[in-house]
Amino acid sequence: MYNLTKFLENFNSRQVSFQGDFSFNEPMSYHTSFKVGGPAELWIRPEGECFPGYTALLLESARQEEIPVFILGGGANIVVSDSGIRGIVLDTTGYSGLHSSLLGSPSESPESELRFRAGTSIDYAVEYAAGRGLSGLEFLAGMPGTIGGALWMNARCYDKEMADVVRDVQVLEDNKLICVSPNKEEFDYKKSPFQTRDCLLMAASFALQEKDPVLIKKEIEKNKSDRTAKGHYRFPSAGSVFKNSRVIGRPTGKIIDELGLKGTSIGDAQVAPWHGNIIINKGNARSQEILLLVELLEKRVKSELGFDLAREIIFVG
């Protein structure tokens, strides 16, 4: 059985350069949009230029010690167990901002291409591109989370997805930094090739188009207003609970609405009274209550319509 205190002491004694923060028994409710979840045994957030080297050594050392590692982005699409997460939670949000280059990328990139580190917040990336008159990321406006998380799940909205704009991705794989250029065919609805690949997303470049910044800003504000109108920000949540299904042919939220399930509660977890595909935390919801509510919705749709709902949110820990 591993001892995380001794592990960290031994690891740091190797004089590995570290900038950032760490904490034992860190409440995961601090790091998720749902504001639920028990403690991480050890939460570490390396920051800045030390991130690639420190992270590579940390992951390799943890592997050798058989210590589980959970990779955390913006925490916008997960529900952490009330009992927390065993092992190490590696928080990637300290590795953010512009990225100078990607291994294997052309030495000279077009001005319409931007590179961001994986921990960059989505809103920062969207606003940065808009300020330079580069269009293509507007569909993400107002979406919580990070660039790495959005790429990992192939975030989609307003008939556009990450696969449409990503060009190259830098990953840490087998303790090496490599650059991959995934084809759009490798992606699917809310799926990316990185979900089945044992790697850590480090940075990504995006092929964008020059456009009038005023028009880009209008599109951003329209999308943010639409999210606000749908109630995405009224209470802590993880956005859409279930994927939309081409088999069913109607938005999942509408299906749940038609079954009269809006407003259904278990404890402080509630199906949003205004949207059937959003579950909210009314104040003191527990992860178990959210899980029970998700299972209730799945059972009702299955029993009454014969369809299996596919979860978009991920239960971890």
C-alpha cells in the first residue's frame, strides 16, 4: 500500500523543480462546476514552465509506485464521489495561456493559427482569438472548463465541434512529448481519439479564419446569452447530463420534459425546472443523490420509451 506523504517527500528530495500548489485531502467540491465531491488524497497543481518536466517525472514515479493518478481539467463535466478520489489528482489548470510551439509542427505557422496550453480556460481562448480577429472558437463561448477537457471530449455546440478546428495536439505519452495531427474521421459525437489513448494532453493548435472582430464579438455574446437563457449559470451543474441520440431523434431534454420529470428532486439534486437535461445542485447536494437522480431518469426513459440514454457527465472516484 502506498504512502503519499512519503512519496511526495521522496519525489521532492530529487530536487525536481516545482512551482505551484499541492494539498492533502483537498475537497474536490472546490474544483468542479457541480460543487460536490469528497477529498483527493493528494491534489497537485504544477504551474508554468515547470509543468511538462515535473508532470512527466510525477506520472512515471506514480506508475512505478502503483499510485493511481486522475487528470483534472476544469472539472466541468464530472461528478466526484462523496468519498473522494484515491491517489493523486493532477490539476492541469496551472498550465495555461499561449503555447510557443508544438513538436513536429511547421516552424512557421500561419497567423490564423493559435496554440494554447491544455489548462487554458475556454473563455480565455475564445476571447484571445476574438481580440485578434480570428474566428472559429465562438461556439465554445460561455462553456466552462479547459481547452484540454474540451478537446478530450470533442466538445460540441451550435452544430460545431472541436474536431472542426483542431490542427495539431501535443501529448505526453510513454514519458515523451510528441505531436499528433488527428484526422476528423477519428472523432465522433462527444468522442475523441484521446479517450482511448493512454496520454496526457499538453497543448493544441487551432486553424482559424480571419474575420471582423466586431462580428466575432456579436457571435460570442449571442452564444453566451443563449446559455444564460437556458439556465446554465443559475445553479452549480455540469451542463447537459445526457448526450442527444440520433436514434431517438429528439433532444434528450425534450424527452425528459415530456415525461413530466422536470423539477424532480432527490435531496438537493434536482432536474432543472426549466430544462430536462440539466441537473442542478440546489445548495448541499451529494454526489450519491446526483447519481440516483441520473439512474431514475435512465430507468423512466427506458421503461416508457424503450431507449437507453447515454451519459455525458462522468462519475469519478
